[in-house]
Amino acid sequence: MKQHLVRFTATGAFSGYLRPYSGTWGTIPAWLIAYYLVRGDNLILIAIAVATFLVSVWSSGEAEQIFGHDAKRIVIDEWAGMFVTLLFVPFSLTNYIIAFVAFRGFDVVKLWPAARFEKLPGGWGVTMDDIAAGVHANLFTQGVIWLLGSGLI
């Protein structure tokens, strides 16, 4: 039973099995949840981000014993990072698309300290690099939204 729960949660409701680009496929369900269900309610988004972070640390650490170290199938960390990316982003389809693209970019590039966080043990390392990418993507998204609103771009 525990192994089934770990597989379900760590693979982001099995979205981590999709190929190619499992990280991108694994991010899509979190984006859909935020866009269609949460709809910009930051209190709910904070609660979901915290809960997903905790689940990610636990389940990705457990899933490494099944799939191997930071295996591509483990995408619950992408969910946590996507939810962090969307915190306090004004709700609109355009803003959420900017946030999605930014998160995927920052997750791939892994600016400091994301690459360093990957070295943390177990589920902490799997999750924290995506949290860092989410913070980077959030700041980038907020900047782009500000620039668009100011008429500078």
C-alpha cells in the first residue's frame, strides 16, 4: 500500500511516466490545478504549496529507493515548484502562461542556489532545487508583469 502511495504522489498522479520531457509533463497538472481550481486565491495556493512541498520531500525521498536518485519519473517536486512560482501572481491566463514558461526555464537552467540544493540528501535535494527555481521564476514573472503593465515592453 505504501509503495503505491509513493508511486502515485512522487510521479505527480503518474504524469511523471509521460515522455519525452517528463518534468514538463509533470508540471502541467499543477498548473491546471492552480488555474482551474485555485483561480488566484493566494491563501489556498499558499496552503497547497506548503502541503505539496511536505509531500514532495517525503514521497520523492521514498521514491528514490524505487526509481533511483532524482529519477525523471519523480515530478512532485515540479508541482511544488510550480505552486511557488504562482504565489501572488495576478490571476490571468497570460500571467500563468508566463509563469509556466519561466518555471520550466529556471528548472532546466538551475541558477544558484538551485544546483547546490540538488546535493541535499534524499527528498530534500529532489525538492529544494525546484523550490529555488520556483522562487526565481516567480520573481521573473512578477518583473515581466510589471514591465508589461508599465508600458516599457
